[in-house]
Amino acid sequence: MPHFIKQEHELETRLDKWMYFIRHFEDFHNILEIFKDDVFIKAFGKAEIAKFSEEKRHNYEQSLKNYRDLKGFIYTAFEDEQIQRTLEIVRKGKLMGLSTDDLIKLTALINDQIDGL
């Protein structure tokens, strides 16, 4: 980027901002006012990670993996619980004599799923 010489006050377009960001991001100590939108905030976050040492980056990635694994486990457990509740509603509804159409409206299941219970 040696040919990009615009100063901060001269930036007009998003491309200008990206070029400025790429050329100067190692010099930034905090996010400049012109970069206060989501895209640039995320880019600053990624740039900070890129500066990590190999050990720190490994620890960060392991922590992120652990977080995602736990989040997936919790989501799956919640989803399983919701399925079990829905099936229980269908069973009770059938015992009460509700029609398949009514059970479909209550649970958003399809006819084949309800008939199989």
C-alpha cells in the first residue's frame, strides 16, 4: 500500500477506509471514530488476534473450540428436551381424543410424525 497516501480526514469511501485500515492497522492503539461500524470493529478484533504469539493464538483457539463445543452441547440438549415435550403433548392429545389436524396445529409436526406415535 505504499501508493495510498490519503490522510484520515481525506477518507470518503468505504474503499478509502479499507485501504487506510490495511496500511495503518499496526499503528492503531484503539479504534478510530471513522471505523466505528460493525465491519471495521470485527476487522480490528481479527487484527488483534493476528498479532498474538503462537502460544497465545493456540490458547485462544483452544478456548474458542471449548466454547463452541459447550454451546453446541447445550443447544443439542435443549433441542432434545423440546422434542420430548412435543412428543408428550402429542401422546396426551391423542389420549384426550384430539384430532390429527388439531395436533398438527399445536405442534407443527406433520401427519406422518403424529400417526407414528
